[in-house]
Amino acid sequence: MNPIERALGILLLLTGGKLVTATTLSERFNVSLRTIYRDIDRLISLGVPVDAERGAEGGYRLSQDYLQAPVALTRNETAALLTALALVRGIRTIPLATDLDSAQKKLVATLPKAVHALLGEAERIIGIEPVPADIFHSNTRAEPTPLWQQAIDGFMQGLLESRRVRFLHNNPARGEPRPHDVEPRGILYDRDLWYMAGFCVDTRQVKVYRADRVREMEVSGFRFRQDKTFAIESLLGGAWLKQAMRRWETESPIARIRITAEQAAKLSSDWYYRHAVLTAEESGSLIIAIPDTASSRILPLVRWLGPGAELLEPEHMRQELAEELKSLAQTHGGLPQAS
């Protein structure tokens, strides 16, 4: 029996879940204990998860669920899964992208060779239109980078292995990136961006982090017990953003705009501004508070709302807006009157 055949035989003997001693393996394959030790080392170096226990009652066995029963898929079932993969690939950055590639190759390999050429190149027959740019909220757009991929891959690794992750998160409103020690809970995809939900060890609360703003992702050696009561669905429907905006309101400068009831109804359909705080006035108008004072966000919003909207704070931005509107009025006031 050659070393490859013996290694396969050892692998099969270790799948029963019970400890098998080196002496038993030595006698079974009629080789020395030293040879068995080398065979075990070879399996471990190939990535086979062999558990070893020392002592008189010790021995070897495979980690549970290492070998799984084969799954037979029909051609239509495989095509359906490849379509789902194509939908995922329409996202600009994918968690564990390398593992997804290898999974697709294994999936296609289970089919008859006659359909390999067709389904092996799913991108030729399945088209996914990318999410269009959101010009109104342009600062929420980010181009994928290797650091972005590293962030979501490391976060997923920590999630799957129940280990904490450490990273720097760059919130533009705060300037310098801040370190975070987090127990991963889940990930979500919203408007072309990945967000990572995790239990912040320092603040003792679940926070959501934009993956493209994460740097120096590291999976630590600290293990934790997963919270079985948590479900990522609790953050969908903009719930994560609503929670974040309440926190930002205590940490960031606030812009306030007086708007009409009709304009408030208009903003209620926007994915971002519908989570802002509205305060009613006796006159029937409302004050919307936005935890952001960047002119690149506030001025376009006031222009978009149109007559009836009044920028209250920050005051210095009122003059900037007045000059801009005055210039527009002069330009349009010189147009010939329609007959």
C-alpha cells in the first residue's frame, strides 16, 4: 500500500467520531508508529482537521462534519443556484469572494460535461443591472478597494468562528479613525454599500459600521458566545439608519430647516431623510433636524425642496444660499417672456 492509499484509509477510519490510537492504525496498516505519525502530519498539512488527544485514552479522530454526504443537483436546480450567484455578483464587493468562486466551480463540476460550457460561464447568459448612482446623496457612494474586501472578509471570518474582530473605523464627522473591538452579529447590504453589525465591547451596544470606512481589520483570539436572540432583520427597513441618526444627533452639529407639511410628506419617501427628527410648530410648519452641516448636503436639499423651505441653521450657510439663489434669479429673470 502506497502512502496515498494509506492516508485515504486513515482518513476513512477517523470519520467514525471515536478516538483511534496510533497503535491501532499501525497494526491496521502494518507500518511503524513513526510512519503513522508522518501520515497524520501529512493530513494536517493538507488542511484535514485531525483532532489529537494525548494520554492513555488518547488517539486521533476527525473534527465533526468534516466529511459531508454528496448532494446531487439537477440541471435546473444548478441553474437556479447560478442565477442566484449572478445576482450576488451584481454587487460590487462580495464577502468571501474567493470562496464563492471555488464554490461555483464545485457546483458546475457536479453536472454532466454537456452543460459545463453553458453554466460554467453564467455571466454570458445572466445579466444583472448595477444599482444606479444616487446623485442626491453622493457622499454615500464609495468605490470598492482591497481594504473594503479585507474588512468584510475579516468580519465574516470572525462571525463564522465566533471570534472578536478589531479595526479602525473612520467616521468623517470625527476626523481621526477610532479603534473598535467588536463581536460580529451580521452584515447587510443597503444602496450599494456593505454594513457590518456588531456588539461593541466598549459601549456594550450593537452598532453598524460602513465596511468601506474600516481599516486594519484583524480577527482576534477572543471567542464569544453568539447572541441567539439577534436577527439581522431587526436592522432592515432603515432601522439601522434610524438608530444611527439618533446617536449622530448627540455627536455631530445639527442643521435645521423649516419646511411645509407637503415638503415633509415629500421627504418621507426618501431613504435617508425619512429617519430625521421633525418638530411641529404652531403655524403648521415643521423643523427638520439633520445631523450634518456639510454644505454639499444641506444646500442641495434646500434647493430641491424649493419655495416654503427656510434654512435656519447653520446661519453662515444662509448667506451662501442667498447669493446662489440671487444669481439664479438674475439669470432666469432675463429670459424673454412667453407669449
